[in-house]
Amino acid sequence: MSDMQLERTLADRVMMQRHIKCALSEGPCDPTGMRLRTLAPLVLRGSCPQCSSQETRQIRRTLAFVQRNYPWEWTKIVRQYG
């Protein structure tokens, strides 16, 4: 995913809700959501050896965005993966 695509996704509330539900195993996942669900816990814990530098940066950006803009969902993500 390009940085521009990431920014469009972050700005799309419906898409973000879909990805958050995917991450929490509360909804279906598209390929991007599935990759995020697989790698985000590793990035959250501070180590993702199989992530590219771009993926690590983008996942950190996404997690920070969720923490800031979706605090209730962020709490659930931390409980599930933290």
C-alpha cells in the first residue's frame, strides 16, 4: 500500500471501522486488513522481523491514528494484542 493510499484509508471512516473490526475479529477481513491483523500485534510489541520498513512505519502510523481517533476501539486492541 502506498502512503497516499494509507492516508485515503485513514480518512475513510467506514473503511477504518471495517479494518478495526477485522483486527478485533469482529468482522470480515480484506487482504490489507488480514495483513494488518497479522503484523500489528508484532509492531505493537515493538518487534516485527518480517515487516518491511515501510510496513512498520505505516502500521505505526495507523496504530497512532486509531489510538487518537478511536480510543474505545484502541483499548480493545491493546487488551487483545498487548
